[in-house]
Amino acid sequence: QVQLVESGGGLVQAGGSLRLSCTASGSIFSLNTMGWYRQAPGRQRELVALITGGVTTTYADSVKGRFTVSRDNAKNTVYLQMNSLKPEDTAVYYCWGAPYWGQGTQVTVSS
């Protein structure tokens, strides 16, 4: 059993940056693909970024060039560096590593 705990969310002005962290209670070495999803009010949960094997990354078109996903297996942690934030990035961000989900962390971007 693995528990995923996110941190790093908060309130930031448009154009600012945040770094989200997702720390696992156990080893993430066996979780080949991990990543981040987000859900805004009234909308479905959507993919933000994935990282596979620590090398291959996938991004939603809306965040390409602004967000970077990375992982540190030694620290059992996955990161999401978010730059040039926009109000439309406001959502609850969830860490994912099948079949596990984190509890979510709120990101609010003010205009």
C-alpha cells in the first residue's frame, strides 16, 4: 500500500510560479508512471503531466512550455514545477501513481 501526499499549493498572482511535491509513504520505484491531474470547479478531472521511467514525459497542451514534471526515486517524490501561471490553472491538483491518488492540493491563480 502506498499513500501519496501532495504539498506546495497556494495562492499566487498570474505570471507567478509554484512547485508542487508529492511524497509517497512507500517506495515509488515500482510505480513506473506517475503524474499530476487537476480538477477545476464544475469540470472533469484532467491530465496535466506524466513521467514514465523518470525520463519520458507527457504534458497537456495547455501547460506545455510552462510546467515541468520530475521525480526523485531516492526521495520517493514527484514534483510539478509550474511557471507563468494563469488564472485558468486554478484547480485542485492531484498526484497519481496507479492505482493510487493523493488527496489533492489547491492552486489558486489570481488575475
